[in-house]
Amino acid sequence: RKRLTVPAIRQRKGGGEPLVMLTAYTVRTAQLLDPHCDMLLVGDSLGQVIYGLPSTVPVTLEMMAAHGAAVVRGSYHALVVIDMPFGSYEGSPQQAFDSAALLLKQTGAAAVKLEGGAAMAPTVRFLSERGIPVMGHVGLTPQAVNVLGGYGARGRSDAEAEAIAADATAIAEAGAFALVIEGVVEPIAIRITESVACPTIGIGASARCDGQVLVAEDMLGLFERTARFVKRYDDMAARISDAAERYAAEVRARTFPGPEQIYAAKV
Ligand code: KIV
Ligand code: NA
């Protein structure tokens, strides 16, 4: 199969089969997830998940480029989207273009994602008109944690709900090819999905979005996080602990390596 393109994703707006998206940060994970996904997101959530950072704020362009290149090498079907890290795009459309161009050149990915609402709309337009497809991200925007004060659901007050809807409209009208809606009360996600022209990708949003995304490590049970919107499809943490425990026991008992893992001398 040929790799999915941005226009192919854009065409999936409304009605039909929902878009399937997961994060991937490494080559092997990308290889395993790629056949099942329409899009792979190299999320800046790698800051916490891979690097143990306290938030996504310290994540750098270099980190995103290195992991993005690995994910492109490990996939051939899904459209790969790379998060623009905090501080690499908010200053000006020109700064955003330089950062996004670097990510696409160094990784081979076809699109970037950036967080923010109406204030970022001119930047989305600037990039889209210059050959860089942009996925938007509204609602709970983790890079704004120092302004928001935490990761609670957004849009509980009418004023906040209106602001999020206006953000979504502004980003979509600026030319975003798709829009992540994260951590909002469900009616806003439905309203945005029904009003914008591009596909919406929900996370903690609504099954009525045009697609869904989760952090792979979250849904695999590999990362300690208790967000309501994470459904655990496996408990990989328990499986890895168990494997390490059995390996340690066999090393200590001198039963590993066994005859099958030993090179016999030539006779
Ligand atoms: O960084 C990330 O993983 C994301 C998704 C949760 C949408 O932005
Ligand atoms: Na992100």
C-alpha cells in the first residue's frame, strides 16, 4: 500500500470510516502500529513518556527530528505527523516555517501539528500556503500547562466553551487539514466536528469526532497516567516486569544462558 497523503486524510471528513491515529516515537513501535493506523503522531508527549520530563515544555526540535526520522523509517502506510515543540513556532509565522521546514527536511514526514487557537491562525495559514500541511490542536493544549495550571478538561463554562469553538473555527478556516480536539466536554467536540470543514481527531472528546488518537504507551499500559480518556488495551508494564523478573531469577540460578544460547566449540 502507498502512504496516505494529506488530501486523502482531508477527504475523510464526515460520515464515513473514522480516522485511526496513535503516537509512535520509535522505529519498532512504528512498524507494529503502522498497518493499523491512518496516521502516526510523533507527539511531544515523548517528553514525559520517553524522557521522564515533567511536561512537554522542555521538548526540543532536535528530539522531535530524531524520533520523527525513526518513525518515518519504521512506517510505509500511515501519514506521519510531527508535533512542533514549545518555543519553536509561537514567536512568528517565519519562526514556525523555519522550524517546520527543518522537521520535514530532517525526517521525511509530510505534516506538522501545532497547539493553539485564534492567535495561531495566521501561522497555520502561512505554513499551509507555503507547502507545509498543518494539523491543529485545540481544547486542552498541554504546552500551555503553565498558563492553564493543569490538565483538567476544558470548556466547562460557557465562556470557555465559546472560546474553544472560536479557536477551532479560526484554525480550520486558516487551512488546517485536520484538528485534534483534546480534553473538552463532549458537546463542544460534537459542535466543532459538525461545524469545521476538516476532520476532527478526538482525545478525551467524543466518539462523534472524525477520528481518534491516543498515546500508544498509555493504551498499552506502559505509562503511569490516569487521565479519564485513556483506555488500557493491554498491561505491557506488567508483562515487561514479569519478563525482567524471570530473566533475573534465571541469571541468579545460572540456568540462563542454557545450552541453546551457548556456542559450542568446534570438534
Ligand atoms: O503529544 C501527543 O501525544 C499529542 C496527542 C495526545 C494528541 O499531542
Ligand atoms: Na502533543
